[in-house]
Amino acid sequence: MAKAKTSFVCSACGYETARWMGKCPECGAWNTMQENVQTAVETVAKPLKQRAGRGTDAVRIQDIEAGAQTYESTGITELDRVLGGGIVEGALMLVGGEPGIGKSTLLLQVCAALSKKGKRILYVSGEESARQIKLRAQRLGADKTELLVLTENAMDAIENKLNDIRPDYCVIDSIQTVYRPEMASAPGSVSQVRESAALLMRYAKENGCGIFLVGHVTKEGAIAGPRVLEHMVDVVLYFEGDHQHEYRLVRAVKNRFGSVNELGVFEMTGDGMHPVENASETLLSQRAKGASGSCVLCGMEGSRPMLVDIQALVAQSFYAVPRRTVNGMDNSRVMLLLAVLEKRGGMKMYNRDVYINVAGGMNLSEPAADLALCVSVASSYKDVPIPADWAVMGEVGLAGEVRAISRMDRRIAECQRLGFSHILCPKDSLQRLIVPKGVTVHGVDTVAQALAVMDLLPER
């Protein structure tokens, strides 16, 4: 008689144990042990649960034919940029994001574009009916294509359809809803997600089919399921953005075929996701004129220079502990820079509320945003607006020094293209740099020098 066997698997690292523990002994994560119930079967004449290996021989690496890597364009320029040029044959790609942010919409647009090029596309949905997908396709103008739609959750049925149809590309929406019937655990559990993804990965590699997996995210913003899922796939894309803003950002956090620093910008409209080609001009289009606390930064997102507006508001505090509210930047980094301003710049921040915002829903992480943040805070502190034709960039250290940043030539060219004629940056970044005509570059060594150039030093 079959007996139920219970084990506990860590959703972060896949560690398995026979008893529940609050802290995983392998990765140290708390409250990640999930119960996994398996049904034991008789040991007599038990068939193999997994197919046997192919039994290939080891070959010398110099004898392997490499060939040129080919990319198939998705028909959406911003997505091609993030993927490194397009979809690679046999690639397994994971797309994660919050509910309603536009994952299914974008992938349906990709399927329609590929189908119009004569590719055989299969869209597998485990969450929506075929009628719902038809209504979305009509809204996107994608209902006049040869796109095949399958509403199925069972992984063995999906595999049979894949073998019958032999699609060039496939979308699984979502990986947390499919399951393998021979396993006792529920859909979305650690074992189900891992085994379903392994089957799809094997199919993609053996048949050269590019597969998109849609993944739900947890309340912390990570893709739900075992962390091993992100290790199995070739590409991991994350959707970022606020539902209150019309812009959506697609960022690659893993890409075996291209850079992981590229960023795609899309605009969410009633008829789908539209790529934003000139992101800098779009993000600055609604910038307030003549207002204090607004500073323009030229940041780098992969190989792409992008101008963003960093806003700061410094106000008198009426609380025992002044408030610090940050949106779009690392909170601890902002606290560090405020301390530098107080110590090295002579600004009294202990009795001031400080509010920081990166306009347009952007999330900045590069150190070059430090100096722009300091200048915007100082501008609001003194209530002196920054001239509209100034751009600021540079990394700030604890001693108040301004450190060099990379790719200054590309940053300056982007600033000049959008009409910024004065650039405040680290002096060390100007070595062997050819400054174009019409642009004045102000190199500084310290935060105090930067504030002096902008006439923002507080009165002693």
C-alpha cells in the first residue's frame, strides 16, 4: 500500500529536510521551508520517473563547431535591446512582474509580431480562457494572425501538444499554474515549478524552440517559487514601474546571450505596450521650470545614457525625529549622503524633513547619482533653483570627495543632444576627454566645491 512521505523544501535554495525548521541551514533564510507531500510507490518493477540520458560522448572543446549566434527580432525594439538583440534559438526566458503590470500584454504583442513573420507560435494559458485572450488580442490588433492558443494546466498534455505542433516559439502563462499529474503536490509548489520548468527546458534545448515563462512575484518583489528556477533559465526579465504611471521598465537581471545592464522603456496605453525610443526626452518632458530642488542626472543603463530628474524637498521638521522619505533610490544611500552634506557641506539636516523622488518611476542604483542628489537637496535647502541647462553627475565618498565615473563621453553627448550646455562632474573624469563645442564642463574634487560652483553653500 502506498504511503505518504512528507518533506520540507527551502523555496530559496532548494534544501530538503525531513522536518520543518524556521531557518534554512543551507542559505540562512527564514520562513522559507515549504511542505512537500510525496506518495511512495512499491519498489517492485518501478518504472523510471525521468527519461534516461542521451549517452553522448565527451568531445574536445576545440572540435566543437561554434557558429555565429543568431537572434530573431521580436518586432519590438526596446525588448530586443534588453534581450541582447532578439530571441536566441532554444532559449528559455523567464518574465516576472507584479500582477497587471503588462507581462501578458507584451508577450501577446511579441507572439503577434512573430506570427506575422511566418513563425509557428503557441500561447499556453493556465489562468485565462481562450475568450479572454481573444478579447485582449482584438484590443492589441493581434487577432488576425495564425497564433495558436491552448488553455491547459497539465504539463503532460502541454508536452504532447508541443510535440504535435512543433512551434518555433511558445509562451507559458504562467509557470506557477502548470503541474505534473504524477506528482501529489499542488500547482505552484516548489517541486511542481521545478519539475515543470525542467521539462520545458529539456524541450527547448532539444527542439530549438524559444520559450517564454511568465512568473508571479512575491510581496518582496522576487519571482515566486524556488530560486533554482532562475538558475535553470537563460534569461530573467523583470517588469518595473508604478501602476499610477504610464511607463513600464523591463530590466534583464540575467542574460546568457547579452548584457544584464540593459533597460527597456515602454508606455502602457489602451492598445498595448509602446516602446519609448527617446527615453531621456520623455522623462524630462514634464520637468518643473524654475523650481528649487530639481536636478538633472545623466545616468547609464547598460550602454544607454538616460537623463532623469532627481527631486528633493527639504522642509522644517516639527517631529522629534525628522522624516526621511525616498522613492526611486536606495534609502540607506540617501541617509549616507545627507550625513555627508551635514558634515562636509555645512548644512543642518538634523531638524529638517527630507523627501526624495526620482521622476517618471525610475529606480536608480548607480553611484553617479550621488552628486546630483546632493545638489538637489542643497537647492531645496537654500530654495535656489538650478539653471535649466545644467546637468550633474558624480560619485560621492564619505570624506566628501567626488569620485570619477565611467563613460563620460557618452553622457556629455546625450546632455548636448538635449540642450544642456553646462555639466558638473568629477575632475578626474575629464582626463583625456574631448569636450564638444558649445558645452562647458565644470570639474570638481569635493562636494563643497560643487556647491560653491552652483552657489549653494550655506551661509556661515
